Amino acid sequence: MFTKAQKQLILKLFSLFVVVRGFNLAMIVVAQYITAIFIMSPSQSLSEVLLDRPLFVLIVATVLSIASGYIINNFYDAEKDSINRPQQVTLEKLVSQNTKLMVYFILNLLVVIIASYVSFRAVLFFSVYIFAIWFYSHKIKKRPIIGNLVSAVLTITPFFAIFLYYKNFSSLIFVFGFYLFLILSMRELVKDLSNLKGDLVLNYKTIPVIYGEIYAKFMILFLVLANISVTSFLLLSYDLGHMDYFFCFSILLLSLVLLLLFKAHKHQQYSHIHSLLKLLVLLGVFSIMLLNPCLLYTSDAADE
């Protein structure tokens, strides 16, 4: 049905899809639209949000900038990934490093062009973000603690483009952001534990490499306890509607994560824990639909 050349092209496109984490990008689009619909613009109808061109442009620019980030990260981590996940790397190698770099520069150029449709501030925002991702991948990633923190911050940063667009700075949003930051910081540490073998071989200065696995596990324990404290603050300080069910569930899931964490010592076990944390983030995004958006405004009005 397909010629050999066509099959090769399909495989290369699929390989590029894997490199840019296509599924993750799709989830980011969904997450941003859910945030816009249920938090940022509760007074607007669904069609008004979906047909909002500047918002669509911002989301496209976000997705393309994150995709370029995945590419440059993959470029710098090629040697380490060949040790930690050889099967996936075999697929990713169908696209050459030169091609990846070319796509990286094209995507970044498209981001700047697309963002210019919204405003100069949007161009500046995404230009700084693109540079920050490159600087992290090239310089900061191998540094312990600061590398983990910067990675978590860069993951959250694109959502601030939407906050700036809607000019919505509710205190509850920032508390949610801190909750998510703690989850992402845990995920980064678990990823370091999962990648320990490759990091040791290539002398990456990660927390597990320098201080050991036990130290990294206790850091995750500290982050879990901090997250539970933030969750308790949210439940006690805000009327979250039905979203409080998610936060109660998150405490149970994080308890399971800790149980599995202190029993884990293999790459696959850490990968499963990493997947649980990704699931928690995903569930958190969809649980936004259970939140009464009016609470974002009434709570701040009460403070005033």
C-alpha cells in the first residue's frame, strides 16, 4: 500500500512526534483551554473562548516553543538517553541530529512570527522563554537542585502567558501554581533517580549522583509534606466546590508514591512512580472543571 520511501517518511514523522512528546503537547493545549474556559474567562461563553484568535495564537506559540524545547533537550541528552532508554532512542535516531536542529530553529522562528500577531510583549515573553529553555538544556540542567527547580519553573511558565492575556491575578491561582510547582519538582527528582545509571556514566551532577539515592528520596518526602501542607491550606481557606475531591485524592496518591519510592531501586520502578506523578498533574488539570470559577473572584473580594 505504501512505497518504501513513504514508509520511511511516516517512520521519521512518528520519530519526530516522539521527540517532541506529541501526547504531552496535546495535553498542554487541553490544559490551557480548560484554564481559559473555567478560570480565566468564566463570564464568556464556550464559543467565545474557542474562537478567540489572540488566545489561539498564544496557545499555538506555547505549544511550538515547548516542542522546540523538547527537541533541544533531546539533542543535548542524546548520549545519556542511549543508556537510560535505548529502545526509545533507537526510534528517535530515525531523525538525524542535523534535522532536529533545523526543526528547532524553524519552530523558534515560527513562535516569534506567530506571537507578533498578539503584541510585542508576547514576542518578548516567548523570546525570553525560548532562550531560557536553551540555557537550561545547555548549562543549568547538569547542576544539582537549581537544575530541578529551573525545570519545574520552565514547565509552569507558559501558563503565565494566558494569565497575562486575561490580566487575572487571583491569589488562588498562585496557590494552585505553587501546588503544581511542588509536584513538578518531585517529578524531576524521580526522573533523576530513574536516569541515575546514565548520569553516573556521563558525570551529570544530579542530586542522586552527588548525595545518593537516600538523600534524593528524603528530599521528595519533604516536597510531599510541603505539598500536603499546601493542599490542606487550599481545603481550609477556599471553598473549592467539587475540586476538593481531587485534592483529597492527591493526598492518597502522594502517600502511595512515598510507599513505592522507598521500596524502589530499579529504573522501571522509578519510571512507574514518575508516571503516577504525571497522572496526578493530568487529573489536576481536568479537575479544574469541578471548580466554581466565581470563587476565584469572591475570595479575593473578601480579602479586600
